[in-house]
Amino acid sequence: MKKYRDRLLDIIKTKALIFGERKLASGRTSNYYIDGKMLTFDPEGLYIIGKIIFDMLKEDQLQAIGGLALGAVPIVSAVAVISFIEGRPLRTFAVRADKKDHGTEKQLEGYLETGWSVAIIDDVVTTGGSSFKAIQVAEAKGAIIKKVIAVVDRLEGAREFFLEKNYRFDSIFTKEDLGI
């Protein structure tokens, strides 16, 4: 996995890391931004993320993985494909920021049943608020959250937030790995 991590770090630094003041989903401002979509809409980046996260979940007895749309959708899809190829298929789901006002009027799309053990996935976390929205909706549907995983942890409180709420949290990288 080291070769995958090394290559993903290079992709982050060359394609997704932007310097200059930006507003974050948390509402905070930062002098750097990690554009997770430039990782997850890149074929190589998405494949590597999927492989690494599948490996991070191998020992967990999960039925599904999911997260908040848009950040989690490509990632959980990549992990699902890899899980199928590896003979350990995981179902996936995505949580909308708001419930649809038409059609099925769902806030959660995909596969999730009461009692399923799941992991919540995100591309970049700051405070953990976006991932927590997905956690709340999944738990309301009866899911048991076993782990929260991010591609990058900005080290601005998410880890502590999840630990305080008794969720296991891990990330592939932190901002320190990026040299920030």
C-alpha cells in the first residue's frame, strides 16, 4: 500500500492542493484548500483512494459504506467496485444535504438496512460537521457506525469531535503529510 499512498500524495499535491484564501464547508477560512473532487474525479486518484480505503476496512465486518453527497459518492462507488472484485462486496449509500421534495422524497439514497454496520466516508474533513450530517441520517435509519474515514484530515478538530462522540476515525493523510 505504500506505493499507492506515495502516488496519492503526489496527486494531491499536484492536482488538488490550492494556496490562497478560501472559505471551507465549516464556514472557516483557510490559506489553503484541498479540492477533493480533483482527486475523486481523476481515474487514477479515485482508483487509489478506493484501494486504500478498501484495505482500511478489510478487518471490519461491514455491510455498507456511505457518506454525504457529493464528496463521498465517487469514493464509496470506487470502494464498492473494488470490494466486489475482491469477493467482499459492500453496499453503498449517499446522504443528501436535504430531503428531496419530489419523487421518493428520500434524503438517503442507496442501500442501508436497520442494524447494518457501516463506515462513513469523506474526502476532506475540517471539523467533522459534514460527515456528522451523514452519520445522523444513517443512524436515524438504524445503522451502526463502526468507523469514519477521510482521505485528508485538516487537523482542525474533526478527529477530536469523532472521538468525543465515540466514533472510530482514521484518515489516509493529514495536513502534516502534505507539508502544510
